[in-house]
Amino acid sequence: MLPSCPNAYSITTLKAQKVDSIGIHGCLWLCASYEGASPTSVKLNFVQQGKDSPWDFDDAITITAPSQCHN
């Protein structure tokens, strides 16, 4: 089952197609509050180690939120 990304601005998914392939799943929030910083843009990345394997958290990336988030 894919990780949930409620209210994400964009979601990208590339499932692993073979037992020896890797899948990636990313969720992006443009105007978020994350670990005390607000507003910021946050992307959470997940990986799948082979077809039909569970998804594992990989990393979180934070960047400065776009100007529309500062209104």
C-alpha cells in the first residue's frame, strides 16, 4: 500500500516492476509547517525495495516556500 499524502500539492510514484528493482514515491506540500518551520515546502520520499515490497520512509527535504505561501 502506498504511503498516504493528504492534501499534497503533487504526488509522484514509480512502483518497482521487478523483484530486483527499486520504486520511489514522493509527496510535495508547497505551503507547510514542518518541524517548527513555517511556511516551508516539504517533500517526503519513500522507497520500495522490489516488486510488492512495503514502502519505507527514505528522507524529508525542506526548501523555502514560494511567495504565495507568505500571504
